[in-house]
Amino acid sequence: MNCLSLNIRGIGEEYKVSWVRRLTMKYRTMFLGVQETQISDENPIDVSGCWYNGEFGFAATPSTRRSGGLLSIWDSKLFQVDEVIKARDGFEQLIKDLWKKFKGYNNPDAYLPAKFQFLKNEIKKWRAKDHPKKMDELAKLKHRVHELDIAAETKMLSDLELQERRLDVQRITELEKLVVLDLKQKARIRWIIDGDENSRFSMAIKDEVLSFYQKKFQEKLPSKPKLISSDFCMLDAVTRSKIESPFIMVEIKQAIWACGGYKAPSPDGFTFEFIKNIGTY
């Protein structure tokens, strides 16, 4: 397996794109990692120009002004993306705006659940508008690729048409992966709420076992003799106060940050990775 890593210090020039393509072709690269692309969202990278065949996937992180920027390209026949750790267009800004917009209760125990419920409702509204657009785009791209494939049966496609097809196929792959991720998330939440037949059967067994031992160890005496002695070791007042003191923000943050990113504390679908991200807003 051939992997190639480059620190290119800017990939906006055409000669650098051609140079990267020649390298990937020469070494039959299966995975390419490019650092310092120095390309922002406003200046897209010619990804297809960097790769030597049409079967590829990619992910890019924009630069901050003229610093940074990452690009990963891989052979889609050899690699499969399991998770997309990247926000959809406008989604991250939407969350930031909603997080600041919410006005709720003063009680912290009620405030945070209400805030998450507000986010959930607004995300549903956003998705109701965004999802049909993505599906419409997907249908149009598939139709266009089909037209190009039909045309290729009777003539040689031009370089522009070949590049258009490569980019369309890449975009189709991205949109279809988003659809799959949506289905996975819905299935995960549904399983948490409803469970499956095996988990329900296991819960029934646990309930029976719990009931058996509760009856077995049920206290028959209404009162027991108390053990009172000055010889028992006791905690001092300061230590006792620490045990009973409420959790501080540092302790809460440490507990959350120590949790796995893709585990959810409740069936609402908000994972710890989501909570960690909004903690920086």
C-alpha cells in the first residue's frame, strides 16, 4: 500500500496541482495527505486534478487566512469512510447561532434540557428544508452522470466533460454518505428508545432476578440495634464537607471530556462529541 504525504505550501497554482498528480501517478498512490494547502472555503481545491484516476474520495479542511489547510485523497475502491467528522454546509454556524439565541429557565436543572430540546426542534426545522435540497441535487447529479455515460458510448468525452463527471461522482458519493449517516443515526436512536427483542428479553430476565433477590434479602426486623462507640475511626469535618459539596465546573468538564465522543448520555441523540464542541462556543 502506497501512501504519500506532502507539505506543499499552497496548492492554488496549476503547476503544483499537476506536480501532485504526476507524483500520485508515478508511485501509484492509494492515499494522499497534503498539508499547508493555504486554500480557504472561498477558493476551492482542484481535487480531481491532483488524482490520477476517477475513483477517489476526499476530505478537506480550509486554511485560516494563508495558514494551514489539509487535504486527504484516497482510492475509493480500497478505503471506505465510516464516519464523516465534518459539518454540513452552514450547520456549525446554525448551532452557534441557536446556542446563543436560546432564552430559557433560570434553574440549571431545567435550563439545559430545555436548551437541548430547543436545539433539537430547530435542527428538525433546518433539516426539513435542507434535506429536500440535497435529495434534489443528488437526483440532478445522477441524471447528469447518466447523460455523460450515454454520450460516452457514442463519442469520446472532452477533458471538461471527464472532469465534470469526476466531480459529479465525487459529490454523489458525499451526498449518499450523508444519507447513510442519517439512517444510521435514526436507527441508533430508535434502538436506544425501543430496544430490540434480545434486549427486551434480557431486561425481563434482569427484572426476575432482581425481584427474586429483593424478596430473599428483604429486611424482616423493623429496627436494628445501633452501633455507638467513640472508638470508631471518623472523617474530620473538612473531609466530610468535601464529600457532600456540590460538583464544581472543572470536575463536570473533566467527566464529560473523559467520555467517548460517540456515546450519548440520553436518547435525544446529542453525543458527547457534540457537547464537547458546543462547550467551546
